[in-house]
Amino acid sequence: MNFFKNYLKPALEANFIAMQFPDSPKHPNQKYYLTDLGRNLLNHQS
């Protein structure tokens, strides 16, 4: 639960990542992907 609370939740709230199944957070096949905002942030860090 610490990983979700410390890393995933802030990234989700900042719209850097998104859930594949947003209506079912505990879905067995849940995956996270970078949004355009997250991709831009990643590309501009050098």
C-alpha cells in the first residue's frame, strides 16, 4: 500500500499516469500508462 500511496496516487492526481481500468482500481489486469503530460515531463528531463 505504501507504493500506491507514495508514488502512484500522486502521479495519478497530477495526471502523469492513468489507469487502464479507472472504474475498477483493483481489477486483476490493472495497468498504468503515461499520459501526454507524463510523456512531456519525461522527455524534458535531461
